[in-house]
Amino acid sequence: MKPTFSIWTLLMLLALVLPVAYLAYTWPALPAQIPTHFNAVGTADGFTAKENMWLLCLGLPVGTYLLLTFLPRLDPKRRLDANTTNYQKLQLILVALMSGLSLFSLYAALHPAVQPGRGLAVVMGVFFALMGNYLTAVQPNYFVGFKTPWALEFPLIWARTHRLGGWLFFATGVLSAFLALAWSGEVGMGVLVAGVLGTTVAVYAYSYWLYRQEMAAAK
């Protein structure tokens, strides 16, 4: 029988609690309006009232966790197993993203003189690197991954497609985070956007090419 408490449980609790704890700690110093949306170069272009941050810091991470907890039950073929280590990684990555964005908004509000583009590019770069690592081993399912029609039809095409797409996402995330730290947030975010779009095109093309190879071999 698997232990009910693990390192994944500890990390998940940390990801859920940290934004609320940071909000409580910084509450007296926060301005009335908090940036919650940033454009492609990291400039804040959307704000919310300070009081609404309680909902964002708690609701977004917890809501994401609950959604991912019940998502496998909606899979008609039960291809997603919430008890596997790989799925727990996915939960942690997405919950950590929601928590990280909440923390980033609070930090940007407390440090208005700091250009937020660099930090945002690093957060998103780390997210895509972790997501890419997860995708290299994700099993065929209807909810998560590069769901091309050819990959969904053939398990081997799914595996090879996600191996390529996962490594491209990982490389894109690492490169964009590095460039954001070493150069600028605009450069890092530009590489991230180009890499994600390029990966999507490459994955669909590769998946179709594998399908054509499969059909040719079957003749």
C-alpha cells in the first residue's frame, strides 16, 4: 500500500499555502491596485483591487488542484491515473504555475520600479521546461498533450510525437529563462513565444509524417 504522505504532498501543500502566506505578510505594504495581467513584453496592462487578491492567491491554486484531481474521472477510457507519480508531477507543475503567477503579481505591486518582464519570462520559461519534461512520458489521453488525430490513433506515434514535443518545450523553456536573466525579459519572452509556436507546428508536422510512414509500412 502506498503511503498517503509523500514528497509530492509536501510540495503541493507548499505551492497552495505560499501565495496566501506571502499575501498576508505583505498586506500592509500593498497598494490599492495589484497588477494581474501582463502583455508579451511583461508590462502590466490589467489590475484588480487589493482585496481581490485573497481570491486569486487561494482560488486559482486550489481550483487548479481540484480540477486536476477530478479530471481523470472524466476520461472515458481511464487513461489518466491520478495516483501515478507522473500525473502528480502535472498537478504540481500547474498548481505551482498558478501560485507563481500570484506571487509575481504581488512582487510587481511591491516593486513598481522594477521591470516585471524579466521575472515573468523566467516564470514562464521554467513552467514550459517542467511541462516539456512531463510530456516526454505522458500516456495517451484526451486531455493533456499534443492531441493530434494521428497520435490519438496510434500509441507509437503518440510516444514519438511527445518525446519530440516535450524536449522542444524543455529546450525552449530553459533557453528563454536563461536569456531573460542574461539579457532582457523582452528577448526571453520573444524566444518563448517563438519556441512554443514553432514546437506546435513541428509536432503536428512530425506526427503526420509518422502517420504517413505507418501507412506506407502497412501496405
